[in-house]
Amino acid sequence: MSVPGYQEFMYPFLVVLSDGEEHTLQEMYESLADYFKLTESEITEKLPSGQQTLLVNRIGWTRTYLNKAGLIRVVRRAVFQITDEAFN
């Protein structure tokens, strides 16, 4: 399996946050890599620019769109929490 597209990360991202607690970005990287059963080489695979991994990039876009949709909120830098809107 290769690293999924950002859309495929949306539901599992919300599932991790569904406990209502605050979660760090690092926790999300680990939880979502486990969820998709990514190998070490998939986790460390870089974008063509070589500046960022695919995993970090995809989770970053997921986070951006979920935040814009009002489904998550940024509590502080790299810390997130699900919103009530996500349960509606």
C-alpha cells in the first residue's frame, strides 16, 4: 500500500479525535500510520522536492480542510480537538 491521499485520512483523523480530548500532531502521525499499516519506507517516503514526507504532507492537508470545515479546532500549535459540528 502506498500513502493514501489526504481525503482518505479525513475519517480516521476524526475517529482518533472522537474521544473529545486534545491530540498532538505527532500522535496523529503515529495513529494514522498505524491505522493504514504503513511500512517504515512508506512513512519516510519524501515528496519529489525532498523537503517533506508524503505522510506529513497528506496529514497536513487533511488537517487544513477539516479545520476549514469547522470539524476540528486548533487548540494551540500542533494540538487539535474535534468540534461539536463533527458529530452533527
